[in-house]
Amino acid sequence: MTRLRSHLPVLCLLLAIAAVAQPAVHGQPMFRSTVRTVPIYATVIDSGGRLVPDLTQDDFTVFDNGKPSETALFSSDPQPFTAVVMLDTSASMTANLKLLNRAAEQFLLRLLPVDRAQVGAFNDKIQLSGTFTNDRDALIRALNELYFGNPTRLNDAIATSLDALKAVDGRRVILVFTDGEDTSSRERFGTVLGRARDEEVMVYSIGLESEYFNGLRPVRTRPSRDLRKISEETGGGYFELQQTDELGPAFGRVAQELRSQYLIGFTPAALDGKVHKLEVRTRKPGMTVRARKSFLASGDKS
């Protein structure tokens, strides 16, 4: 597995903040203690659902357990990311697999050289392409090598994606697609939700209502409600579709949002090892901020 290290210092999670009292060496201050700076990636949309790219640091307020916190870092520049694109290839999607692959291409084609990704599939098995890469052609070829099967192991697919991202530095994203409920995972949803929150991984999800013939009769599927919950909790977006022709625009929209987010870093008042509620507000009227709703206030994030 490739180990990705961010080239942007604003992504560092540990900042030295306390200089020692004795004289500096060679004119440079020396530092003893560190405190974790919590990164937040915030998406801002207006009343028409359009992305808002031109806000400043003064337009945002971060609330840690209901109390406003001072912003330590801010950037509106696009940030590199590492992503797992995980697709439901269970039996209900058999007739739409080619459409799904072409839609996923819309995300992969928008990767920049600083980004990395893997593609994967879930059904009765969990499959990953194997290596994080910025080679878009290789990723698109890998889409055509994904297997299909019958059950839907949605929770296991998210857990496997989290495992793949665990050794990766910097901004980490899971983009998961399904048209149904989890049917046979070993992992519980609460477990993967807690992991995504604590490991600071943003989950985007796309759900599709679809219809297929199960050998006896037509069956109408509905995407899992857990998709919206994990996306809202981790600051990603959730898109629920009724038509397959909406798939391409939805995957493209995820890529657009990842290029349009604000990076906001703040220092927690206490690193008490507990889960803190998190809220980001903007002073601009008529705008909605989407960001993760909680974080684990632990200093051990190196």
C-alpha cells in the first residue's frame, strides 16, 4: 500500500504552541509541548444548492460542545485527498453495472496529480483494486475488473475502506454507492460509524432506488438509511437518486465538492478522550454549512 504524505503544512494535525522560557538557540524558538489542531472540511451551499467558494475565515464560527472556539488554521484552496470509491455490485445492480462504472469514471477523471484513489466493490465479497494511485486510466480499467455477487455487505465494505485508509496521512475520503440495505455484514453499522468519526474519514454516499427481477417477481429497492446518517456525521454529502441517468452528475458533484471545501482548524479546549459535539456556522445569511458533527478529543493523532 502506498503511504501518502500531504505536501501542505495546513494539514498537519500537531502544532507546537508553547515556547520554552530559556533563550532560543541560534535565534530560533524552541518548543516543548504540542496540542492537536482538529481539521474540519466544510462545504457551504446557498439556498439554490450552489457551492459558495469565496468566504473568509471571519465568516465562520466553530463550536466545540456548544462553545465558540478560536480558529487556528484556515484555507479556501483545494486540498489533496486519498479516496476509496466503493461500489455495490450485488444482484440488484446487475442490469446497471455498466452505467454505474461510467458514472464512477466521472469522479475518477476529476482526480488531480496530488490525489490518490482505489476502487472497490461489495456483494458477498469485498474487493479493492489494491494500491492507491493517481493513474486515472488504471483506476478506470480496474472498474471493469470488479466482480458481482448476490448479498449486500455494506457495513463490511465501509470497514474495509477504513482499513485501507488507516495508514494514509492527510485528507481521507470514502465514496460509497448502493441501491439497497445491508443484508449480510459481519460489522455493525454503529461500529463503522464510530470508526469513521474517530479516524476522521469523510464519507460521501450515493443511494439509488432501483428495480430488478429476482427470478420470481420485480423487486423495488431503497438505499440504506444509514448512508445519510454516516455522511452527515462525518461531513460528507448524501445523494439519493431515482433514475440511473442521475448517477454521472452525482459522482461528478462529489468531486466538485471536494475541490470547493474550506479547511478550518481549531484547537479543542480540552483533550479529555471524549466525543465532543461539533458545529460550524457561517455569518452569511441564507447559506448552509455541511461539516462533521463530532470529533474524538484525543491528542494521539500522530
